[in-house]
Amino acid sequence: MDTPVSDVGKIAVLRANAIGDFIFALPALEALRAAYPWAEIVLLATDWHAEFLAGRPSPIDRVIPVPASTGVRVDLPIPTDPTFLGGFFETMRSERFDIAVQIHGGGRYSNPFVDALGARLTVGLRTPDAAPLDRWVPYIYFQSEVLRYLEVVGLIGARPVTLSPRIALTTADRSEAERAMPSTGRFAVLHPGAGDPRRRWPPAHFAAVGDALAGAGAQVAVVGAPGERALVAAVVSAMAHPAVDLCGQLSLGGLAGLFARAQVVVANDSGPLHLAEAVGCATVGIFWCGNLITAGPLHRARHRPQVSWQLTCPACGRHCLNDTCDHTCSFVAEAPVEAATSAALELFTEELCREAMR
């Protein structure tokens, strides 16, 4: 671990992707805040980061949405004019960042992006095909994302202050969640979606866990983004007990507020699962074995990941631990329903007992 950098007034951090990716970076951001308490920490991210973090306590002082850029900001169409980023980088250089931190992948595209910010020191990750920064650690895929980013900020003397990502709730989060699902005292949430179809557990499996929780006295809610409506409907219709369909009815903050009130969340390896963990909810996550290494929770007292050891594509048979194919069939369908059900019921009961003792 290197010593802190002197005379630091402003730090840029590049992390312009999805909610789960942001959550994994939170312990590193907390470490930066502790190591540089007087510095302004500027997150170079996306529009949703700016909206979600506005008025929310966090280690970040300011969010600057970055423009579309190959390999960096990929949720926007890339303009055909190769010079369109010039104005952005000119503005960033006028910020006079003391340190620019790259925690946005292996660096093939993100390292030149960070270097163009004009900071006096650059730090981050590097794959063999990426340009070096001033200080860097190798990007090796099979590493916990939380620990990966802590290792990066350790290059500038930022020591870990927590291993657990935490997101603060706002009054608006709680109010939105209460409107969507008034307090019942005991409920569980299922999230059957995931951006990558290969990470989706079958709806019937979620329905089986939901019925077991309902039988134990839980009111069950099923959540999802608008594009996951068919998945949510499949779970709700497959359940023998009634469930509350909340698909598309909550903002990201409202979802955080809902998770904070639930006794347990059962979800695929996805942004909502990691959001539930970050607001303090007990979780049962469905993971492919490779993703458990990179994205799995570091603690087990209130988080019980269920693992699929499917290494070959169910469609073509290709071994996909260090390779990939074009098929999108589930790699987690074999995660055992019985074990997930047992874990969910155990956590649900433990949470009720914990709350009764408060």
C-alpha cells in the first residue's frame, strides 16, 4: 500500500455503468473519503448516478455524466464525429484534478479516457492490452469486485474502512416504498430479472420459494423493471399464494426503500440484489459459480448465495468458464430450489426474531 498523495484538492473517479457496478465501488469510495477528507470527490458516471445521488448522503461530492464514448459510456449511441469528446476533455482539464482513478474495467478504452482528463496522477486497472497509468494493478477477472477497487485506491494510500457497500436512504425513498406497499410488518421480495438472461433462475423456481415464504406468513412482492414484466407475471401466476406485482412501479430509490423494509430479498445476481444488500436487507442470491467469485457477498450471516456449477452452455456444450458463446440460455437453472427455499425461510425467521428483540 502506497502512502497518500500530498496536496490533493480534487479527485476524479471513472465508474460509468450500472447500479450493481456502482455498489461494488462504494467501499473504495469510502476509503478515498477517509484518506482525503478535504478533497472533492467527483464521480464521472452516467445520468442515473446524478439523479440517484442528488441529495443522498454518500462519499461523492459531485457527479459529472460523461458523454457517449466507445468502451466507456456505452448506454448512449456513439456519434460518428471522432472529435466530439474534445470539448468534454477540455472542460475536464479545466477542473484541474489532482488524481484521476480508473475503476471502469481493464483499461483498453478507459485508461486513455482517464489520461485525457489531465490529472497530475492517474491510478487504476490494466489488462495486457491497455496503456499503463502512473500507478496500476493488473486486472484479473476472477477477483471480488469490492476488493479489486479497494486494491486500486490502496495505490494512493486509501485504506479500507469497510468491506460492506452501504447506501443511505432518503425520506423520498421511504415514502415511495410506503405508497407502493403499505407497511405489513412482514414481507419478502422476489426479483426474477437480470440484464443477462444467462443469470436468470426459472420463474417456477422463484414461485416455489415465494409460496414457501407465504406459507410462513410473509406477504410476497415481486419486482422488476418495465422490460421484465413477462418474468414478473410468470412468477406471480405460478404461485399458489397471492403476490403483489410491483413491476415497473418503483424508482431506484423507491426500490431501495422497499428492500430496507423487507425481511428477505430473493433475487438473481443483478443490480437489485446488490442494492438490497447495500441497504441492509438479508438476501438469497442466485449466482453462477464464476460470478460468485466476482460479485458474491463477502459475508454469510445475512447473505446466503446459492450456486450453479453449470460450466458448459446448455445449448451448444461449449465450456464457458474462460470462454463464451452466443447462446442466452440460463446457466443458473440448476441452482437448487430446496436449498434456496431453506435459506430464505431461515433468514425470514431470523429477521422476525431480531426485530422482535429490538
